[in-house]
Amino acid sequence: MKPSVPVVRRGSSLTSQLGLSERVFSSAEDRGMARAVDDGLARVESTLLQEVRFADSIADVTGRYLLDAGGKRVRPMLTLLTAQLGEGGLPEVVQAAAAIEITHLGSLYHDDVMDEAERRRGVPSAQTVWGNSVAILTGDLLFARASQIMAALGERAIRLQANTFERLVLGQLHETVGPQPGDDAIAHYLAVLADKTGSLIATAGQAGIVFSHAPAEFEQAVVDFGERVGIAFQLIDDVLDLSARTEETGKTSGTDIRAGVVTLPLLKLRQRALTDASSAALLARIESHVSVDRDDDADPLDLDEAIAELRDHEVTRETFDEAHRWARDAVAALEPIPDGSVKKALSRFADTIVERSS
């Protein structure tokens, strides 16, 4: 029953996650903060291994599947990082960080079903192995476990989890039904990203403030930071989806486009197509392959060439620039945070999001 999965613990170091060089991140305060976060990440990992266990033998295998496949633990890292503005990695902070990561894991099971994804974290997606129903129910179990952990932390944690979960579901719903008549398609898309990705990253930062008893005036700053970073993250994903460097991204160029998933370059191309004949022609070629009424006799090589053209099109450069703008806005949101190691690391975190190649 259990597929062979390599157990990988990637990104367990704050400095490796952020690519912080000795020159940039070398003071005694910086090193002390990094050690505290790394210690917290080790405790979160141990908590995850304890919490993602189920008495039911099937649920135990399926629930641990994506956890064992690895992951960068970006959200727990952010929780532990913002907690350094308060009393640090208290037990409550570690529990909240684990609950947020489990929530993220649950969302991956559901996302892969919705997107009909074949792989996740280098292994076959859960629904590819066990089918849609088992994958959906596994995601539900993980959401329930995350809620149990948060419930033990009190009413504030329960409300934080419930509000975030509501936004995750609404984001997925709005992505599924698409913009309504009269809606701006690009504004709708960015709002979906804020809910689907930004909300959980924002909650990760917020939890670090709340459960470390940091000053309340820092809370909104890290919420705004996290949501904007989440949008930047997804916009860079849209650019990377078109990358020809499959050995770095791990995906076929244009995977999302081929699956009919909306991305910002495609939305911008549709906008350009209203007034530009060459953009309209490129859009028509792409949609002839991926639309509901696609031409099944169309040459697949033409789609490869069209995706390459989209990669080099100005709309993809605009998407890249938009991602960087959101990252800059995220850093600007940190203005209330005092200068020091935490603010430096958060700023570097935003830079790393838009500098990544996979």
C-alpha cells in the first residue's frame, strides 16, 4: 500500500533558506537569532512527526505521505522568525507553527485534486496513488488535526485558524468559478492569490507575534507583509511555469497553461489581444490546444512553440515586474518593525521569494 518515498528534510536552516551570506548576516545578534529559529524548526519538525499520525492504518499512511516527501517549511520559519520580536520560540509558538504547516499540507492534497496534478514534491500526487476521494479525505483529516492543535491554544488561536481556513476555501472557490460579469479579471486573480496563498503566510507571521506575546503594534505589519509576499510568490510561480529550465523547476514548460490553469501572463495576453493582432494570434494558438472545445488534431509542437513565445512575450516580463513590486510593498509594510536581525531577515525573505529559480 505504501509507495516508496524518500524522506527529505529540506530547508531546515534559516540561513540556507534565505541565502544569507556571512557578509549580510554576520553579527552576534544575527547569529543568535538564526540559532533560535533553527532550534525552533527542529522542534516543529518533531511536532509534525508526532501530530501527523492517525490510529487508522490507511489514514496514517496517506496523511504522512506529503510530509515525508519533504518541504521547505517556509511558514513555520516565518512564525518562528516573527516570534523573535517577542519572547521567542515558546511552546505555544511551536504548536501554532506546526498547525499552520499541517493546514498547508492539507491544502496541497485538495489543490492537487482540483488541478489534476500528477506530481507534488518530486513524488506522484496523492490522488494519483490513491484516487481523488482518499486524497480529499486525507486533506480533511489534516485540517481537523490542525484545528485540534489550535483549539488547545485558546480562543484567539481558534479564530485565527477559522478565519484563515475560510479565506483558503473562498480563494479556491473564486478561482474555480472565475470572475463574474463586470469583474476585472486581473484584480480578481490577485484577490484569489491573496486568499489562497497570502492568507496562510500572513497567518504564519501573525501567529509568531500573537503567541510570543510580541508588541501588538507589530501584528498588522507582519500580516500585510505575509499577504503581499504570498502574492509575489505565486506571481513568480507563474513566470517559472513558463521556464525552459525543466531541470531547475522540475516541471514541463507551461504545465499550468497546458492544464488550463489561469496565470497572470495569460490574463495579460488576453488583455493585450483586444488591441494587438500578434497577441491575439498567440492567444488563439494557445487556446486552440487548451480550451474546452480544443482541436484534438492540433500539432502539439505548435503548443510548445506558443508557450516559448509567451515566455519571451512582454506580458511575462510584466508579471515578473509585478512580483517584484509586491515584494517591495511587503518590505515597505515592515516600517513599524524596529531595525535589527528580524527585520533584516524578513526583508531578505521577500527578496528570496522573487529571486528563486524553482
